[in-house]
Amino acid sequence: MKTAARNLAFAERLVAALVRGGVREAVLSPGSRNTPLVLAVLARPELRAHSVLDERVAGFFGLGLARASGRPVALLCTSGSAGAHYYPAVLEAEATSTRLLAVTADRPPELHGCGAPQTLDQRRLYGPHAAFAHLGPADDLPAQVALERSVASLLAHPGPAQLNVAFREPLWEPGLRAQARSLPGIARREPQPAAPAPAELGELARGLAGRRGAILCGPDTDPPRPPGIATGDPAPLAPPLLRLAQTLGWPLLCDAASGLRHGAAAEEALSAYDLYLRRPELARRLRPDVVLRFGRVPTSKAAQRWLDTAGELLLVDPQGAWHHPGRAPASHVVATPRALCESLLAALPAAAAAPAQWRAAWRAAERGARAAARAATEDGLWEGAVARTVAEALPAGTLLHAASSLTIRDLDAYAPPRPDGPRIVASRGLNGIDGTLATAFGEALAWPGPTCVLLGDLAFLHDAGALLAARALGVEATVVVVDNGGGGIFDLLPIAAHPTAFARWFRTPQRADLASLCAAAGVPCLRADDLGSLRKALRTPEGLRVVWLPVDPTDSLARRRAAEGAALRAALSRAPQEEPCPSTGSP
């Protein structure tokens, strides 16, 4: 068999293994060395291929596809520096346990170490941040089972992986046609929901009953589950979580990106706690004996500090990951949230609720802060008002991707629960603003309903190249850009008082004409100068478009300070005036 034919046969078998491992989306970036892989992908009817010129955009686009689809996604690129542009997306995938497979084409061994163009050592390109395997060249083709074993192992990894594949030239010859190869079937079993052992569970339940506690759901506690995608714990989490909070008489604190603030848990979910836990006096009054914590580190810094004051912290994660930068928890429970909630409900005694005044104190503080926050966001064009308006105006079933920095923080503080609210997602692994648009556009192609992106002007400019890819791929999404003239979050940090360095080196004011930039990409741009115009623009999501809101940063900062002060005063006036005495219960 000639080299080109061997290359194609090798690639066909590799892609067949990807398909059997659950890959249904492949993001391809143009190049030469990955020619056999591209042809093999295009021959598979089960695979949807997306062509994205910029590998950095492609990496984040694949990240969004994987997050919203619940399936592993393959990225394919040529040799040389191309794969390095996936690095930021790989790092976010690692931090969020997202299955992203970078298939990096490589040159054969004889071209390494001799100055051959477009050649570098690509093995373990992402270091310890991704699982790794190397295959090829095709004339050194491993046994079928070895190839399949390598692919299956990488796809089973709960995070990113790199598959480095070497090819010799010629990479293709006229007359060669790729075909969809079939592989022998191998039974695949999805993991079953995990729960602690009965003895451990009984001890855990006794330690919760009758105590003043709280449940805090951080980002990604209940990730999106599109219809038709099997996951290890496919049943909804909200019903048993809601029953557990009610049975224990505990407040249920839901991060904006938890997946639980809107929907079935909205009646119990607390949302304004970031505004009132900032006050040490109030945080002391609401100090819990125990906290049951799900998901990743909460967006609210006030909530993070409050967690470290709790008598006990029970950290729950299905993979046993440690998502807590503060003091060591009393218990680290390896279980899926739903399985744990259901098991605890079965194990708790009949009279398990905390004293009634405990939950009442939280509800009083929440009502006060939420009412003040609502009053402060009813008019005026500032970031908090925009966040609340977007969260309240979007139709049910919308996926709302929030950028890091101020955007997710304002949604967390000012967007109250809605039974029919949007599904909020955010890249809360590394909290970077890079790749915001590309990630959201990938999610848009996988999500069955409308998609909206809320971000600031710096995050938009940082990823403006994604507009070109989105238009070419037929993405439909509404992009809401809050333009406050640079990095508004730095106005809230101590460096804002620096007399010379602040403006140029931290706030970094931008002079880009966003409307002209959108026009160059062929994307419509609507300007909204008040909240009413924004609501009107969000009422009928269609196609790909940008809604641009210029915001006065000085006025915005003043409104933010006023809103925070009003929320604290309102919460203090309604909360009890004395700290509750510690409750009795098992340690």
C-alpha cells in the first residue's frame, strides 16, 4: 500500500474510534499535515464538521460545543505552532472537567531535530494539563486494538486530552476517497450516580439534623443537559435539592452559574447574599454551624469569606475534586449531588429541621437586599441594571453565557430567581475573559434554544475574531456588549487610587468603534441607550447580532456604590439584631 493510502486508512480507523467514543462534533482548522484526518472526518455522516480559521477561536468554540452538548469534541489542526493556540481553551477545559480532544497532526521522526519547517516537539504540548497519546506514522501502524485503546482512554479522561498523530508525505493523492469504516462493537456503560456508603451516610445525616446550616450551590452544580444526551446523572437535581433544603429548614444559596437559580428551585433560591454577606456584622449573625457545598468555588467573594466562618464545611464533588481555596473542610464527600440529596432525605430523622428563626433570619435579609437591589436597577444604564434586565427579559429556554470579570458578578448579585429564567453558564474554571465569544458561539450550535452572550467591551474586543467564525458557521446568538470604556472592574480595586498608572495600564480605555467592527464582520449592530431599548432588542432573538450599550463609567460607579449601600442597609434593618445561639447537634 502506498504512503498516501496508508495515511488515509490510518485516519479512517482513528476517526471511527472517535465516533464510537461519542464524538459527534469536530472543529477543523485549515492546514496541510492534517489532510488525512480532515478527509476521514468529512466521510463520516455521524460527525458534524466546523471549519474555523483561527485555532485559538477554534479551541474555545470546541469548548462551548462540549459544554453545551455534554459530549467530547475533537479539535483538528496541522503541525507546528497551530496546536499551541488551543492552549487557553485546554486550560479552561482542565479547570472545568470538559472533555476536549486536541488532535494535533505532526511530522514524522526523521524531520525532527534537523530544522525542518513547521516542526517542533509536539509531544505533551500541554504538559500536565491534558492527557496524552502519540500515534503514527501510518507505516508504523499499531494493532487495531492498540489504536482504539489509545483513543478510548483519552475520551474517557474527565478533561482535555491531546492525541498527537504523525504523517509522512504524500498526504493525499488524486483518486483516493475516504470511507466511513466500521469497527467491532464494544459495550459502553455510563457511570451510575454515586452516593456514600450506608454507614457514612447515616453519620452524615445525624450531623445535619436540627442544626443551623446552609446549602451553597456554586458554579456548575447542575450543568446543562440538552435533550437526548446521556450523562452519568441525567435526572434533574432541583426537586431533591429543594426537598432537602425544606426538610432541614436551611437557606439555599444558588450562584448565578450554578444552573439552579432559575427553574424548579427558584421559589427557595437566595440570590442577593453577595450584597449582605459583605457586612461583617450581618455575616456573623448568619454564621452557620454547617454548610453543605456543591459545585465550584462561588462567584461571590463575600460568600467565600463567609464559608470560612462556618462551624463545619462539607464539600461535595462527584469526582472528589477539591473546589475550595479556604480552610480544609470537615468532610470531603465523593458523590453526585442528586444521589447525595436523595440518600440524605431517606436517612434523615422525621424532625430534622433547624429552629424556625434561623431560616426566617435569612429570608428577611434576602427580602431587604433584593428589594433595594431592584429599586437601584429599575432605571439608569449601568452594569447591574443591564445584568438584571437581560436575566429578566430573555425568553424561557435561553442559554445565557456570562463573561468573567464584572458581568458574572453583577448577574450573581442583581439577577433574582425566575421559574422560567434563562440557563446561565460561565467559564468559571480560570475566570478569564479570553474566548468568551467563541465559547458562547460553540454553545449556541449545540443548545436547542436561543443563546445570548453578555460581556464587556474588553472581553468583546479580546475575542472579536470569533465574529468571523460565527457568521461563517451560521451561528444564531444575541451578543450584548456593555461598553464602559475599558476594564470597569478595576474601578473597584485599590489600584484605582494610583495617581499615574491606573488609567493607561489597568483600566485600559479603548477607542474601538464597535459598530464599524461589527460591520466589517458582516454582523448587524444595534445601539441601545436605555433599558427599554434593551428589553425590546431581547424580546425577539433572531440571527446573529450585537446589541451595544455605551455606559458612562463615572455614573455607573456612583450607582453601584449607592445600590450596594442601600442593599446592606435594607438587609440589616430586616435581619435579627442578635447572633443566633449555636444549635446543638452531632459534631
